[in-house]
Amino acid sequence: MSTICWHACCGPGTIGIMARMQKLSISMPPDLAEQVREAVREDGMTLSAFVVQAAEHELRLRGMRILVEEYQREHGWFTDEEIAATDDLVVVVGPGEPEGE
């Protein structure tokens, strides 16, 4: 059973914005939980904010995956040439690297 409550969100990029939140209970492997706790401490955010960011990110990826699948169903699989043409459009950003550099 979940609980719906109002609470002030004060994570990165938000300042005292009141948001309607739904309280959930999740389970994860202990080693992953410790990695998440460490990331939360390092980034100075709440566990809830971290999980929200992760869920939002996964949903964006899922949406893009669905768009690509729909496109390929209609137009066929991407060719090797089409894939190679995108290589210089993709920027891989690693930890501590500014975006786009």
C-alpha cells in the first residue's frame, strides 16, 4: 500500500517547490543500495530525489527506444551506413567531464 502526501522538494534545481508525492517501498540488492547511498551522500541529495531522477531517466530512455522501434517497424532497420553517419553526433560524457567537451 502506498501513501500520498505533500512534501517540499529541495533537491538540485528545486527550491521549496511543493509537490504531491506518492510514498513507495522498494527493494534492491545490498551492494547496489550501498552504491546508491554513497552517490546520494556525494551529490548532497535525498534518496527520494535520486530515485526520482533515475526513474525519469529510465522513462526518457524507454520513450526513445519505443520511437526507434516504431520508426524501424515502418521504415526498416537502420543500415550500417546510417549508424556510422551518427557517430560524430553522439557525445559520450564520463564522470567529471563537462557535457559536450
